[in-house]
Amino acid sequence: MTDTHVLVATGMTKSFFGNTVLADLDLALRPGEVHGLVGENGAGKSTLMKMLAGVYTPDRGTILVNGEQVSYSHPVQAQRAGVSTVFQEFNLLLERTIAENIWLGREPRRFGRFGPVDTARMRRDTEELLTGLGVEGLRAGTLVRSLSVAEQQIVEIAKAVSFDAKVIQMDEPTAALADHEVELLYSIIERLTGRGVAILYVSHRLKEIFDLCRTITILKDGQHVATRPAEDLTEGELVRLMVGRPLTQYFPDKPVDVAVGAPRLTLAGVGNGYVDGVSLEVRAGEIVGLAGLQGSGRTELLETVFGVHPVARGSVSLDGAPLEVSSPRQGVRARLAFITEDRKAKGLALNQSILDNSLGVVRSVFPRRTGSARREMPGVLSNLDVAAHSLDQEVQFLSGGNQQKVVLARWLSIDPLVVLMDEPTRGIDVGAKHRVYELMRELTRQGVAVLMVSSELPEVIGMSDRILVMRDGRLAGELPAGSSEEAVLAMATGAASEGDAA
Amino acid sequence: MSSTTHPHETPEDVRRRRASRPKAARQLGSTALIYLVLVGVVVASAVLTAVEGRNFFSQGNIWGVLTAMSVLGLISIGQTLVILVGSLDLSVPYVVSLATLIAAGGMKGLDANVPAAVFNTLVLCALIGLVMGLLVSLLDVHGFIASLGVGLIVSGYLATNYQGSHGAAAPDVRLLGRSGIAGIIPTAFIILLVCTLIVTLLLRYTRIGHHLYAVGGNREVARMSGVRTAVPVIAAHVVCSLLAGLAGLMLLSRTGVGLPTIGSQGRYDLLSIAAVVLGGTLLAGGKGSVIGTIGGVAIFAVIDNVMGVMQVNPFLKDFVRGLVIVLAVAVYARRSVVSRPPRFGPDRVLPLPGPLAGPASPTDKEPA
């Protein structure tokens, strides 16, 4: 099979700390083919991409490019071998021009090795690359900072092409693009495949997968599920193959004694630069799950409620009274709590102690309550089963689960009315996850309203009283508790609107 | 896609799209701005000097301003490189002092000793820069701390081994310090211009120059692109110390003797950083130019000159300098940095109207 394939990877295996994230995967790409790679979060897609890109070294497995075995330990080596990658996080220098970014590290020189950098050639080659992709209107000398996200992505693609790539991997290339920008991406991909470049296309959006891909490989929990021609699959089947795993997660039962109360947090037509026309209601004692793809605006919605982004349109009310929050400080004053998804950067001061971290919010917003909060804190922390030598330990030395519990303690100290949770169990162990779920139930018993964003579908389904699904910055719809993963995914990807979802 | 041909794009869309893109003029921004400010400062100074009954553009005054620019200018070029690469050099004043002492001690007032003395001085300075470059790039010590430490070591060495002036400059060197073109342009200033030109060309036309910007802009991106990140850091520190040494020689040509405190009295560490920032270079690195820095140095020199003519008291002088720096940085900081462009609203490059427009189009017309 190697004759007709431009890239053949066999037995690709990678584990981190004894935890196998990808086991024994085989993948083969033909020239000019768009190969879809799908799977849920944590299925091993990005691990595979990073191994092919030279970011990770595989534990086992071989990679053949054009029939020759390659092994590399640095992205540049992978690129020289013909495998380029457009990551979701762009590798661009914002203050440099398009040409300088594309040729970074291999600037062409005049008169041999010690000659000056040939800026004219850099410019010419860049224009040529962009024209070759069918892109007009981007000039080689434009600063990358002044480009839109879509344009920056084009620069990344042009850079990939400039290595004379035989294989280009694209990780969620449309996550940040508007609809009409996606079309341009399609046309660029078409040109590339026309030249015989193979594309490994990772996306959650099933419509795109079916629009573009000839072959689809499905991963699940680090295992290869199937590789099939696209025409043999329907969206419904694909979703089933992606999700169909035994449900091993466990969630505490919904307490019977909690009655859902009056509306606590109400949004009516809320919109700004990131979300639009969002109307929703979270009642006292209710957990509402907020599902959606990466980049669908879930985090931005929570941030808008909390005052990080101002509300430009529509209104928010709390317990029936209008709520105007234009900074996080005002959000806290209104007793909203926001558990961020980025615990290390935004949730904690890593080199401060557990005690200082857990008192951080009270101290800065309700200084007069610091004393009582300090007296209660040891009890709160031990109630959350925080495992630490002492309260003076720096939080950077705690495990992810214990760090998350400190974040929770920090926010419980303000007696919140509404808790906004963004990926509350990301990167924490099973035991801590369970404690977080229990805590959410305890909060509802006290009449707190919980709005939870999560990319883990079992978690959204297992914990929520209702599920709201976001797509492209708007609410796509609402699903009742206990809906199937297929239904949520279909709504989040827009497959439902095509009418052939499972 | 906003900036490419699109089957449904009308000329109106193209116009709107172009309008939504920052203008090229705004890209020129900092360098053009700094020279515009310089022209304003010169005009204001000329007026103020005239009010005092003197001529700003007199031969002697121009000579004075340009002389004042040369030493700080040379040091600031080096500081620009170090800041561009994401580091900082606080050791320059001590390196300047050391250079005057080593050179003066080596010359002993004899022309025959000049080549050896100059060579020794510059090699020593380059070595000091090499040490800092290695500390910053290989041991990951921040430039602030690395140069502070090295600066203190040099300063301690100077204080223990030299009391008062030392050695003597060779007559030829002293002559050079007084020479110039037509009594208006001092040789020292010509040296500054030549250095500016060379460093600008190096930044623009060598790989190391390109990589200097890359490492300062984002070290990880540079590394992922296959750049050896240590090389530009070390080069920037070596060149910076070398230029500080050259500045020391320049001072020696004027004073005639080596002085252990001449650098710290000149406050070249903070003034050079201020000139670099005033010239539009990002203190975090990755963006800026030597030409801008020279503009910043010129602004300081002109303001100092006019305050000298007006016999402003020293405290007020520092007050004005401080004000200039803070205002300049406040102006630069106003260029907002948007990390994640909004999906809805007019800030976004406009989606197309018509049947293909995404769901975002209705809101785009609303003022948000």
C-alpha cells in the first residue's frame, strides 16, 4: 500500500505518565486526498497530529513519507520531511510581516552563506505562494497584527506550503472563522489537493467533514474505531461511532428534596462582540449545562454575564431585579462566582499559599468579611477534601484536583447566588471530579443557580437539569436532562438542522 | 474571507473591507510619530531660545546638541538591540567608565599606544557582553538581573581599584574629540550615524537581525520555526557592551582622562532605556527600530539643550524628562491589543451581505 500513499503511519502509540492516550494507530494518506480525523475531546486526535508534526516523539510506531521512513524530534524536521501542520494556536509573530513570518528561520540569502538576506526574494516568493493559493489582497509586507484570524490562518497555510509540504495537517481550522471565510478555506484546500497535497483534517463540524473528506478515520478514547470512505457513512452513523462507548462515568443522584425555585439568573437577548441574542433562565437550585463546540462562544457567554465583556444588547436580571455588571468586581459584588477554565492563569496565584488563594476574592471585594472567612476556611477546605500539608503550602505544588478545590473554596467564600462554571473538571482526577459533582449538588440544595460549561458530554448529560447548546455565538437550542450524546452533538455541530441526525 | 476575491464581493464590499484595515500610515506609526514630535520640539526650542535672545541654530549650539547626542546615542543603539531581543542591560554606565579607564591607562598619553589600548578596551567590553549574553540565554537569568549583577561587579572593581582620574588620552584621540565638519557636525556624531546605519542594515539584512526580532517577539514561536534562540541574545549583548565601550572612548576623547564614575554620573542605564522606549521600541521586545531610538535621543538632547539655555533648575529638568517618557509610553499603550477578535458587531472585519452571509450579518449593521 505504500506505493500509492504519501504518508503511512503504523502502530503509533503514545502514553503520558503511564496513561495511554493513543494506542497502536495506523493511518495512511493518499496524495490529493482530504482525510478526516474525528473523535471526541480526549480521543487522541491532537496527540496523533503532534506526533506527525514532530512536537511529540512517539513511544512506538513508524512514519513513512513517500515510502521513506522518517523520524524527527523537532517540528522543523517534520516540515523538511514534508509534513506541515496548521495548529489551532498560530505560531506567528504579530509584529512582523507576512513574508518575515513565512520564511522565519530559513530566510533566503544572496551570494551564498554569508550574504545579506534577500528581502526582495522573500517578498516575491511570498506573493507567489499567496497567488498560488488563490488569495488576493494580502501583501507580503503587511504586519500580521493587522490581519484577521482567517487571514492569519492563510499565512500559516502559506507557510506550510512553502516547505513544499506533501501532507498538511489542519487542526480545527474553522473554529474561529465566519461562514464565508470557511468557503475560502475550502477553495484553498481544493487547490492544494489539486496539486497532490494530502490533507489531514481534524474538525468537530460534521458538515465540513462530509463536505471535504474522501476518507474518515474515527478515534475514541485513544483507540482506532474505523476508517471508512465518506460515502459509506451518514452523519448519524459517524456520531454513533464517535460516541458509542460504555458509560462508565458516575454522577451523584439528583437529590429528591431539592425543588427548583424561582428564576435566579435571567438573560434576555444578550449580545456583544462574542455572543448574540442569548435568552436563558437559570432557576434557584437548578444546574443548567451549556454545551457546544470549541469556539462556539460558551466561555464568552459566562464571561459576559460575569462582566468581563460588557453587555452591548439585551438585559440581564438577578432574582427579578435588573443586573448591570461591567467589571468582574461588580459581578462578585452581585454574588456571582466564576470558576474559570484556565485555573493556572486566571483562577489562582500559583506561588501563593492555599489560604491566601482561598481568601483572594473575599479580601479584595468584601474586606470586612475576611476575618470570618479566614476562621471558616479550614473547615471549608477539609470539607472539600483538599489534600495538603498545611494551608501555607503554595498551590503550585498541589495536584490539579486539589487546585480546583481551592478555586471552589475561593468562590464559595462569597456565598454565591449564581455559580458560573467553565469546564469545572478539566484536568483533574476521578476522585476530585466526583467531589466537584457532589459539591454542585450541595449548592443546588442551598438554592444556588449553577450554569456549567463543559466539553465532556457525559458530564453535561449526567449533571444538568436542562442542557442548552451553543453554536457560533448563539443558542442553538435546549435539550431536556438525560438527552443522548448524539442529540447534543448533532445540535452543536448543526447536523440537526440538516435533518438527518440520529 | 475578507481580503481575498470572493464571488459575491461587490466594489462596495471591497471599499468597506479596505476601510476596516489599519492604514499603512498607522503602520509607520511610531518612527514617523517620533520624528514629528522631534520637529515640534525643535521648533518650540528655537522659539524659547529666541525669547532668551539667542539662536538655537547657531553653529555652537548645533555642535553642542549633536555632541550631547553622540554618547547617549551609541549606548542607546546597543540598548535597542538588547531590548528588541527581550532582554535589558543595566550595566552600561559601568562598562562606559571601565572603558575610559582601561583606554586611558593603556594610552598613557602616547599616540603609539592607541591601537593596542583601543583594541584591549573593546575586547574587554565585548567579553563583558558575552558573559551577560550567556547568562541570559543559557542560564535563563533575566537580562535585568544578569546585567544588574555584572554591572555591580564591574562597579565594585572600579571603586576598589580607581580613586579619581586615571591615565591620559593620547593627543590624537583628544584631537579627534574636538574635530568635526565645518564646526557644526562633530566627528563623534558622524560615528553615531555610521553605527546607526550599520546596525539598521544588520537588523534588516541578516538572518541574525531577523531572528533578533523573532526571539524578542515570541521565543517559543522562534524556537518552533527552527531558530537557535541563544545566538541573537548573545549577539545583542555583545554588541551592546561593545558600543558602550565605544561610547567610553568617545567620552575619553573629550575629558582626556579615565574617570571611574563618569558613566554612573551620566545615568546612561536609565536614560538609554528611556530613549529606546521613547523611540517606539516595545519594552517587551520584538518591535522597534534603531532609527526611532536615535529620534528619542535627539528629543532628549534638544530638550536638555533648551533647558540649559533657559537655566532651568536641575530638578525641573528631571521633571520634564520624566514627563516626556511617561507621556510617550502612554501614547504607545493606546494602541489596543485585541487577542480575540469579536464575532459580532462592527469591530469585526465585515462579513458579506447577501444570501451567503453567515448568521452574523444582521447584527453587523447595528452599532454595538
